[in-house]
Amino acid sequence: MRILVTGAAGFIGANLVLRLIQEEPASDILGIDNLNDYYDVSIKEFRLARIKEACEANKGCKWEFVKGNIADRQLIDKIFAEFKPEIVVNLAAQAGVRYSISNPDAYVESNLIGFYNILEACRHSYDNGAEGVRHLVYASSSSVYGSNAKIPYSTDDKVDNPVSLYAATKKSNELMAHAYSKLYNIPSTGLRFFTVYGPAGRPDMAYFGFTQKLLKGQTIEIFNYGNCKRDFTYIDDIVEGVVRIMRHAPERATGADGLPEPPYKVYNIGNSNPENLLDFVQILQEELVSAGVLPEDFDFEAHKKLVPMQAGDVPVTYADTTPLERDFGFRPSTPLREGLRQFARWYKEFYLS
């Protein structure tokens, strides 16, 4: 297969490419990423270096990386024309809820214009009778559930109440993909990820930011006075879900009106076990001490502050993964302590060795 992965230097993208190199050695994999400086570029370079090493260690590996922006229409059209991807996994996006409040332009460019370019390229991959893209898999987010009071969050729930521009762009992605699936019979699957964490993750995520602040002797802020719960999902579980789903595109079918039924699906990928933020911080600090990131006598209580909820945030995220279990026989299950242990060990090696 020819597989295009956008956002290939990102947290999920890089781990997906590593998995594909191991399990799909005969596939051609092309990655694209603009390597922007939203967070520490050295982490993105670290991920790309791991991919290069894995490819060199796997005989017959076919991996190519393009530095570029999916908002660049000419570049995307060129990649589709020359590479002719059979599977497209669109993980490129401007992430982060709070950053969307201070820098909305980045979200419009990447999450709306960039995704539109991907959809148009998929559409035209069928030109002149070509087989074209067999499956478009794209990242959505648990943020689309916004202020929904019902939990756990189900893909059957209405998601019309976003509380951030980031969430609004991700909901827009789902609507755009549905329209293109209906109009052009493009098999597409959206994945609503729930609080992804793990080694070499995003520094803007709470567990990473807390670690950096504690190392500097700064105070960490725990929002909503600790009355928040998050469905933390370990990166390996996320990748397992993506791999299973990308291999099984929604089936094309014709409706009673003689027109295509949209071959379109959306799934939650979450741990289905929301953790209280205070418990999360307790486990994190224990694993940071165990890994030697922080000293055993570190005074955590002196570096912890309970504060009100911040704009754009929600008190709880909780994934109903019943459809994922039903269709793919998989449910994320990595315990939070195990995931944070792996992160702490990586952090020690990457920053302190």
C-alpha cells in the first residue's frame, strides 16, 4: 500500500509511522509535516530520527519525509499526483484548546484550509477513472463534545456546543468529511482522540508542563480546584486503534435514491476510565521520583495550587468506546501509572541524561 501520513513528526503521527514500518514493511510511506515551533522542535526532530533508525533497521523499508504545510494547495496536489496514496491518515492540525483563543489564525489555516486541501486531493484522486484513495482517516478530538452534560460521551450525541475554536474546527472537519463522502463516495473515518499522553508527547499537555514546572521549582496550577476528570489515553493504545481502523474502510453502498450512501464513520478512542486530576498529579509525582527526575524529598504540596476553571476547558472527558469494541474488537486499556512511568523514564533520558 501507499500510505500518506500528514503530521508525521507529531506525537501520534510519528508513533503511527513507527508502527507501520514494523508491520507494513512492503508499504510505501510518505510523511509530511511543517515542523512549526508551536512547541519544542527538538522533540519533533527526535521523533523523525527514531523513524529513520527504524527504517534503516527494517530491510525493504520505504519511507520518505516532506517538510511542508498541508495548507499549501500546490504541494498537496503534487504529492497526490506523484505518490498516489491509497490510504491517507490526516493527523496534521494545529492542536491545543487555549492556544486557539490567542492565535486563531493558525487553526483556520491548518485545520480548515489544510483539511479542505486534503479532501479536494482525495476527491480528484478518482479523476479519469483512477482507483484513488481507498480510505481517508482523520483526527478529530474529544473537544467536539464541548459543554455536553451527558457522560460517557457517545458518537451518537449531538456535538453542537463547542467551547473553543479548536473544537469548532474539529467538528467542522467531521462535517466537511461527511459532505465529501456523500458527494464523491470517499470512504472516510474520523477519530475523536481523548487526552493522548506518553513518551515524547506534546509539551503543552498537562503532564508534560507540570513536569517542567516542578523541575524549575515553579508552582503548578490545577484547574477547577481539582474537580476535573480526564480520560487519559496512552499513545500505544491510540496507535493500535488507528491501525485497526485504517485497514477497514467504511463500505460504499447505494441508497434507495440511487445515490451513494456516505461511506463515513466516527469513533471515540479513549481509555473509558476518567481520572481525577488530583489523583493524576499524585501518580505523576510518584513516577517522576521513581525515575529520578525529581528528588525523593521534593515538597509537592508547596508547589501545587488549586485555581478556577480556565476558558475553553470542560470539567470531564469520558469516552464511550462501545462502537470501537464492537467493530474492531479493541478497547484502550493501558493503566495511567504504567503510561506515566514510561513518560517519566523517557523524560529523564531525553532532558536529564
